[in-house]
Amino acid sequence: MYGWRGRIGLLVPTGNSVMEPEFQRMAPEGVTSHANRVALKDVTPASLRRMEADAPRAAREIASVRVGVIAFGCTSGSFVGGKGYDERLRRRIEEATGLPATTASGAVLRALRLLGVRRIALVTPYTEEVTRLEVAFLEANGFEVTGCAAGGLVEVADMQECSPTTAYRRAREADDTRAEAVFISCTGFRTIEIIARLEADLGKPVVTSNQALFADCLRILGVGEIAGDFGSVVARILADRTPGLAAAAD
């Protein structure tokens, strides 16, 4: 049986071609991921908010695969409504399916809190408008964004075309001496190949959307390993047993 240790149900934006391959590359033996699509072509505030209405339908459908956790796989789609929006989405998915759920933004918050950092450098492929919403979301959740590099892209499919070296260079651009960690946002932005190298070169932790979300799914499934070196925060996420950490008040 495929997924004998655990199955992950992914809710993936329609234009995202990165999330599934990255999850597959990080998966240890016995863990599988199974995806359903949520409509999203352009990463604009209005389009991102419309994902909330479609998410319960997609979640109910993927639940039929008998997954153990459902992951809302859009970072911007889970922060666009401001502080607490990630938790609202998570609850809607759980109410629709009766299964535990997590979101990209909620998983990132958990990862950053487990690292014990407050000051972060932010990297995104988004427009300045969407990036400002993410800065506001992070700051409302108790983090200071010390530096930021945005890509200016709107269409989801364009974000998939960015190479891992783009994420690496942009992270070096955003980083500064005040930042305690670097966060690379977007589940459609290829990053897993460069996380370990970037941590070695910067001398600080690197959190990415897919890394944090996949590790959070493993945590919920009770699987304590990942298939490779995908950043120093992963071991902390897998070992964590604090249910409300992502939504903790600061």
C-alpha cells in the first residue's frame, strides 16, 4: 500500500507545478502526497481571497484518498486576510473534512517560532502589493522584517519558471546583519535544492514555504524523519508537540 506511514492531501493552486515535486523529493519511505487543485491564475489580493471559498470543496474531494492530513498549499492565499486568516482557513478545511489541516503560512509561523527568531529577511516572487501584505502579516504575528526582495510576478505559472538559483541570489540580496533567519515565501518558488547551501553561506537558518509545510504535515502524521537535508528547522518541527504554537499570541 502506498502511503503506509501516512498520506498527505495537498490543496494546490491550479498553476503550481513546483509543490508536488518538492514534496515527493522530501518524502521518506512510506509517505505519499496526493493533490487537488484550487483555482488561482493570478496572485492578486482579490484572486487569493477567492481561494477560501473553493478550499472546502477541494478538501472534501482529496479526503476521499483517505489522507491523514490536508495542507493548504498557497502561502499568499493563507496570509492575504491578515493575522488569523491562516487559522480561519485551517478551521474551514477541518470542519469540511473532519481531518487535521495545516496551511503554508501557519506552518511558516510555527517554524519561525520554533527557531526563536524575531528579525527575518523576506524573499518573495510576488508583486510589491502582495509582498506588503505579507510583511504586515508577519509583523502582526510578532516578527520584524529587516530586508525584503520581491520578484514582481503576478501569474502563478511565471513563478514556477524561476530557478532555485533565483531564490538563492534573492535571499543573499534580502539578507542583512540584523536578520536572524531568512524566509523564502511561495509554494511555487523552487527552493529545496539550495536551502542547505544557503544556510551554510549565510550562517543562519532558512525557512521556505514547502519545507515548513511538508515538515508540519510529517509532524501531524507522527512521522519523525525526512528524506534529506532540507534545513536546520526541520528537526525542530518534527520533534515539536505543541498544538497551538502557530497561533500563539505574542
